[in-house]
Amino acid sequence: MTTTNQVLVVRNLRKKYPKVEALKGIDLTMPQGEIWGLLGPNGSGKSTLLKCIVGLVNPDGGDIEIFGHSRSRHTKAQIAFVPEVENLYRWMTIRQAIDFTSTFYDDWEEERVPGLLAFMGLDPSKKVSSLSKGMRARLKLILALARKAPLLLLDEPFSGIDPASRDRIVEGIVRQFKSEEQTMIISTHAVGDTEQLFDAVVFLDEGTINLQGYAEDLRHQYGKSINDLFKEVFA
């Protein structure tokens, strides 16, 4: 039986595509109130794992429990997912994109939107088509952080964006994360700029967990930063 402080339990999760075995028996238990880094190179299975958790991909085997329940419409409603791929309508303004997204979620907190826009430096009258990649990444983060979802999944939120936007997103996560109410998984291979975020890390390599543990414990055990350990593992 899953205890109440375990937000996510993954057991022997497997997923195979026609030409690749994306997940090869993943086991993972994540307690409440922490930020975990899901770290690995492109093609390691990070996105597949997150999509299985949120319910966008059906695994071929294994179990997933979210807040003690099997995946369902109810558990999906408790997850805010920021995909790596673009999911914004480019003809909309930022305000229209926010209003459109808000209609899908009962946990939307409109009172948080003005502060998020100001912090992220986004003009709500601007069209999505006029935004840089970094600005669109900030907007996608706003659409997740404006919800009261207890589980947040961010898939490569820093991919291909400029350092200034990356710093802004990291700071936004730190400011807005509510550890007493929320839990977060961040999938990334940009470890150097983000390792200060992580309570724990999981190194995923070709569908298997290479290494996992609490960040401070791993730094002490190996005498290296998480970034240096990442470089060593995936050299």
C-alpha cells in the first residue's frame, strides 16, 4: 500500500517502440514536497517516462501510482505538464493563450497570473508568433505555475534557450514552488545551471536508471558536483 507522502510510485515500467526499447523496467518512488531532476542525454527515455506518468503514453508493462491511485482522469487532473514540444497557438496573444488554457483546469489560480507575467517579463498583448524561444518557454511555465496542481512535470524546459531566459525560469521555479503543497520533476540535460534546484536526481540512460539518490548525498559520496558526475556518467 502506498503511503500518503509518496506522490509517485513507478514499478518495473516498460515501453517499447517499433525500433527502440524506451523504458526497460523503471522503478521509482518520489515523496511529497521535493524537486527531482530527471537527467540524461537525448534519447535516454526521459520524455517517454514523463508521458507515461501523465497518461499521454500507455506503457507496455509495469505499474504507476499517483497519490496512491492508478492512472485515471482523476490523477491526470492533478498533474501540470510542460512538454518540450511547442503546444501554443501562434496566432494568439499571450493573454488569449492564458485565457484559453485556464478554461481546461478547475485548479487555475487567475490571481497569480499578473505576478507571473511581470516576473517573466512578458507583455500579455504580444502575439505568441512574435516571441523568442526563450519567451515561449517562459509562457509555457506560466501556464503550469498558474495552476494549483500538486504534481508538476517539466520536460526539457531549458532546451535551446538563451542563458538569460534560463536564469529567469530557474528563479521562477524557486520563487513559485510550494514545497508544502507541490512536487516537481524536471527533465533536462542542462545540469550545470539547474542542479541547485534538485533535492534528488535520477540518471536515465537508454531506458534504465544508471544512478539515483539525494543530490547532497551523491555530492558527498563521489566528491563531485551533480554536473561533474553527470559528465562522468555520460562521457
